[in-house]
Amino acid sequence: MPTTSRTPEKLAKGAMHVNYEVGAFRHFAASDLTDSVSIELFLLHARNLIEFLGWRGSSYDDDLIAINFVPSWMPPSTPDPKFFKNLLSKIDGHLSHLTWRRVDEEQLVTPTTPAAPNDHVHDLVCTAFINFTDQTVKAGSPGAPLFSTAIHGWHTKL
């Protein structure tokens, strides 16, 4: 969906909301993810950042997305082009709705299931957000100072 142009002031306010998502994502990624609530919150914030970074297209004109800050932004490609599509389908089916798939699979809300690629998701989002932040700095985007603060000390897990 095409984006609406935003003022620098609006972008700066939007950056605060993006930073909240980054902080929450980092918080739950740093936890041991041994309980269902932590896993669900990690995945919820992961989904928000995956959508923000553009691995799934924007659904609404008022979605806050990376290209609002860097119009030329393109999310990095992943080794498996269907990785995020498949992951987001599972997240949507497990977190947003009560589904029979959730009953049958129990993959994303069970701490002991090795099928949940939490570290891989963390690393892809981390790497992409650091790259995005570098581009906001180069572009002089109003969100650049906040994004730079958000990524301070953020490293991949693998």
C-alpha cells in the first residue's frame, strides 16, 4: 500500500513507537523464553518489527513502516525467501486467533519445541534493523537519533 508523506515532527513521534517495539523485542529476546507468555510477547513484537521492516507488505495506509523514514528502504533478502511468510502465518494462527492449527501444531507457544526458530528470527530482525538505522542516519531521517540509541549494544545471538 502506498505511504502517506509525514512531517518530520510526526516521524519523530513515530520513531518513539518503533523504539518501544525494539525495546520490547530485545527484552523478550534476552529472556530465556521458557514460558508461554514470554514466547508470545517475543513473537508479537517480532511480528510488528517484521512488518515494519517490510518483510510483509503494509495492510493499511496508516501503518508505520520503514519506508516512512527511508523511502528507498528494502528489507534484506533471507536465505529462504518464504521464511517470514511461513513464520508470520504461524504467528498469526497461534497468537491472533484461536485456531485448530494451534491445537494441532503447538509449535510457537511451547518452550521445549525446537521448531520455534527464535534465535534465527532475532538475528534477522536485529541485522535488518541495524542496517535500517544506518540508512536513517545517512538520510538524516528524523528518527535516526532514536533508532541509533535503540540499537546500542544490540548483537546477533548466533
